[in-house]
Amino acid sequence: MNEKSAKSKTANTFLVVGKIVLFLVLYIVASVFMQAMGLLAMQVPFTDQDAMQSLSTGQNLVIMGLTVIGVFLVVWIFRKAIDKKSIKSLGFSFQNGPRSLLYGLLFAVVIIGGGTLLLYATGHISLQQAGSGTESLGLSFLLFILVALNEEVVMRGYVLNTLMGAMNKFLALVISAVLFAAAHSLNPNVSFLGLTNIFLAGILLGASYIYTRNLWFPISLHLFWNFIQGPVIGYEVSGSASNGIFKVVDTGNQLINGGSFGFEGSLICTMLIIPAIVLVVWHQQRRTTPEAAVVVNEEGNE
């Protein structure tokens, strides 16, 4: 690479980073504005922290719906007006969509479900039946669909996608995961281990995307990760309380079970998420080798 080419690449990297900073600032502004409109419509005072923390699932669903509208507007403006690309190119191709959705569900079940069984079997948690109703479960599922769409379109679909156009894909993955963890740094009951695990979750969520440029796996994993944690098992979700079918009671070492931050603050989560990352990267590397490509072409698959 000659000096002129190197300078051009450096300048392009700075432009990309600047664009992402501007995008994230407008994303935050749009999110705060739409949430404020939702609270205003429901006559919830902005200064009443107790009232905002005790919103019903239905109220949170309305606020998140408005937030997603605002965020998607920002994404649309950047994608169409600045990048000159389609929204679909963020990763909404339906090729292998159903299989990717299934894999996301399976990963969430194995990590969250398997981790819970380990914690329960070793006496670090107990489970009490809480009896969340079917209606509440349905609203929670819709809420977490919106949460997953919101965060995955922003962090993987736009931020990671854009970074990959200016640098090595693995460096882009790490930066996007750092930003993902930083976005959760003000969550209730946050801990260093919790932020570490959220960083690792960002790596896991983006590990398939850097190979496939497809959002269905991270959206599915994010959705079922949150849904199984909170509305089903009854953990705090990233530090936020959630009403579930069961209620998790911490009975052991909080470093092991995550304490008030929930499963994401536990060493068990760390121990399960790292091999999950290795598995996803190994699988995607294997699919993209020349030998695998020959096999795929001979079988007539994608």
C-alpha cells in the first residue's frame, strides 16, 4: 500500500467514525424525545422516578414502540440520504431467515436455560412460582421484540455494518461490542462483570453478522435471551426488574449467580458465552472456507 492510498484509507476511517458518532448522538436524541412524548401522553411526570420505574408492561410497550419509530427514522435518513443504500442491506434478507431465527432461540435456551440449571443444581439460586399471566407474557414478548429490533438495527445493522466498511471486521466487532456495553453502563445495579458479559454478548450477537451481514440471528438471540431471562424465569434483565412465571431468589455467591444485575452479571454466564462465541466463529469460518464453498455449490445450497 503506497503513502497516498494509506492516507486515503485513514481519512475514510475518520469520516466513518465521525458519521457513527453523529448517528449515535441523533439516535440518543430521537430515543429520548420519543420516550418523553410517550410519558407525556400517559401523563407520567418526567421528574417522578418512582412512577417511571413502575410503568406497566403495556405502558413500556407503547414507549418502546414510539422509540423504535424515532430510531428507524434516524436509520432511514442515514441509510438513504447519506449512505445511498437500502434499509434491507442492513441485514434484512430473508435468505436462511427461519433457520437463523431458530438458531437464535436455541442459543438462548442453552445459555440461559443451561446456566439456570447449573445455578439451581449448585444451590446458588432457588426458583419461586410467581404466576405471570398469559396476557402479561404476550405483552412482554412484543416488548422484547421491539427492544431486540431497536438495539440490533442500531448496533449490528448500522454501527457494525458501517465500521466494517472502514476497518478489519474483527476490530469493527470489538468496537461495536464496546459501544453496546457502554450503552448499558447506566443500567440499575450494574457491575463490572455484568458489563464484561454484555460486551461478550455484543461479540456473540455480532459474530455471525460479520460473516453473513444478516440480522435475523442476532435479533432472535437478543429477543429470546431477554424473554427467557425475565418474563419466563424471573431474573432481572440487565439490572431491570421483570415479572416472570418464576422468580429467581439468590441463595449463593452473587459473583456466581449475578445478584441484582441478573444472570448477565454471573460467572456462569461468562463461562457459557465464551464457548458460544467460539462455536459461532468456528462455524462461520468453516462455511466460508474454499472447501466448504465447493461443497455448498455442489449441493445447490446458498
